[in-house]
Amino acid sequence: MAALAGRLLAAAAGSRGRAGPGGARSGSAVTVVPARSETVTRSGAILPKPAKMPFGLLRVFTVVIPFLYVGTQISKNFAALLEEHDIFVPEDDDDDD
């Protein structure tokens, strides 16, 4: 199974024009230029601004606040459980120095 995976990886690397374990590959080298296809078209024209999502901030808060509340409740209940079983009991330190 591992030998098959190694052969598949070597074949994939060889088909992309990358150097394999044998060294540099002979033939014409293909230069890969990073393209930002999110902002430009194939011809190089700049795409228009994306549509603004209405109520984007409201949607964020409608997701964050309930899950933050649920996480707070879980933490509070777990802390009470730890204190009830004397696993973790905070000490009452009076620093009246």
C-alpha cells in the first residue's frame, strides 16, 4: 500500500515538471506565475467590487452571542461540578496587608 502511494506521488510530481529523486528534469521548464483570479479576469481586467452582504455584522452577532452564552453556561456548570466534588476549590485569600 505504501509502495503504491509512493509511486502515485512520484508520478504526480513527474507530470507537473518538478524535480524528482533523480535530480533536475530535462526539457523545457515551465515558469509558474501566481495569479490572483479573485480580483482579475484572464485578460487582466479588474473585476468589479463584490456585492456587499446586507446585515453582515448583525449576522455575526446573532451567531457569536448565543454560542458565547452557551460556552459560559457550560463553563459555569463545570466549575460548580469541580467545586462540589472538591477537585478544585478556590482558596479565600484575604490580602489585608
